[in-house]
Amino acid sequence: MKNVVLGRTGIEVPQNGFGALPIQRVPLEEAVKILRKAYDGGIRFFDTARAYSDSEVKLGEAFGTGYVDRKDIFIASKTKATTPDDFWKDLETTLTNLKTDYLDIYQFHMMNTCYRPGDGSGMYECMEEARRQGKIRFISGTAHKLGIAKELIESELYDTVQYPMSYLASEKEIELIELANQHNVGFIGMKGLAGGLITDSKAAMAFISQFDGAVPIWGIQRESELDEWLSYMDETPVMDDEIFDFIKAERDELMGEFCRGCGYCMPCTVGIEINSCNRMSLMLRRAPSKAWLSEHWQKEMEKIEQCVNCGKCISKCPYELQIPKLLRKNLEDYREVLKGNRKV
């Protein structure tokens, strides 16, 4: 496993980061066990957020109680705040949860605009003041929109940028990594498994290993998942002909208009769980489970019939998907599975 440097931050870590969103779904004791095993296995970069319910608390319990020397790990968190007051409330809560007096990287979460000094919002100035106080080391942002991510990088106001990056990314998205390198901005790759559509961790690791300056953060919920990523610390997959051909076939099958599950479109005006229902056909193919056919999901899928084509979801989708049309296609496919015309 090679080490990579996150641009001008100088942070050097193995190219194998821990995405701590999923640990909010497991009990505290289990989460602490998984986090500490990740550290013991060589992972040094951990990414969480104020929005991930108790994820920060679990990280704090794992690492803020003397188990590790604080300088030996790098912790990134995020705030969804859009006002200075909320910014400071979030930051203090995050530091308390993590049981630390500083963050290595603090990120504006899911940015729809590139905050700049003097833009009237006061948000970038909050980051600068937090850095001056020693509460954060580096200023960063996360985005799902390609244009915003490019603006963050090219502004040179942000030390790192976090953006979805998997082998299903478009060529323009992949070019973001090189753009970040050109501007000496660290690149943090989220959704490396495309929200569950990618099921081959070896290919996912081989893909991101091609790039310098990029740290993937794998969403880890189970110890068995962690074991896969830790196995690559000693034997890291490389992009050989077999993996290249596999990824090409995957891209041929999945590239195009598919839902990434980011949830920007939510909430739906009529209560459709868009970010799940709009991926149902793919999930039935890629991660088949009879659980998708439960009474609960049948009711959720039937809500698609209530769509009123208000267009609010389309206006909020960073990938400009025609969501009502895709929802109806997913419903048609789902009904075929229920009838037995398609197998799970």
C-alpha cells in the first residue's frame, strides 16, 4: 500500500481511508472495535460529519480516550451550517464528540456554493478564524456537483476537496483528480463503491490506486468489510488486464443515467423515498436480496404512482437526472420481478 500526500496539507497517509458514516448503524461497542481494528491494521485517515448522527461520538470513544496518540491519526469532519452561529455550534459539538481539541480537516458539507472571503456570508471567515484559533488545521469542502468541485479546486481557497469517485465516474469527473494535483489540493474520494452498486473491492482499490494525491474513504459498517480493505495494506491490487477488462464491462453496463443515491433530491413532496426507489432496479441486479421484495419495499415502490411531476427533485439533482421518468422505469422493472418474470 502506497502512501499519498493530500496536496498542500502535507498530510501523508496510506491510500486507504475510513468513511465513518455507516458506523452510526452499529452499537457503540462494535463501532469502537471496528475503528480500533482499522487503526491497528494501518488505516490513519478517518472521515466523519456532524450530520452522521452519533458517528463522531463513536470515533471519540475509540480514539479520544488515550488508545492512540492524537498526532498519529488524521480526522476530518463536516458541517452543514450556512450561518456563522451554526458553524461555531457545530464545530464545538464536533470537538466535544470527538474528544479532541482540533480537527485536521474541517469541511463544508455538500456545498452548493463556493464560499469566499468577503462574499457576505461570513462562512469562509469562520473557517479562517477557527484555523487561527487552532481548532482546525485545514479548510475544505465536499460536493456532489462537478462544477462546484472544480470551483473549489480552482479557487485555491480550499486545502482539500471531497467528491464521489469510483470506477463508474465519468472522464470529466476523473479529471478532477489531476486538476486537484495541479492546484496542490488534496482529493478525498467518497462513494468508492457507488453506493453499493460496486461489489468488487479489489477492482475498486485497483482503480483508485492509479492516482496520486487521492485518498479513498470506504464506508465501513461490518468487521468483514474492514478485513477486505485491510488485506490490501500488504497486497494492494494493481490495474492489470483482467481488472481493466472487468471495469470496462462494468462501465458498459452501468454508465449513463443511474441514481447515485446521494439524496440531494429529498424530501419528495409526496413522500417517495427517491434515493432508494430510484436505484431499485440496479440493486436487484447488483445486490440481489429478497428483502427488496418485502411488504415494506412494495409499499414504498407503489408510492411512485403518486408522483405529480412537480420537478423539484430534478432541480435539486446534481447529476441532472430525469427522476420521475427513472422512478417509473424502476417501478416497471420491480413489478416484473414480483410477477416472476425477472429473477432476483
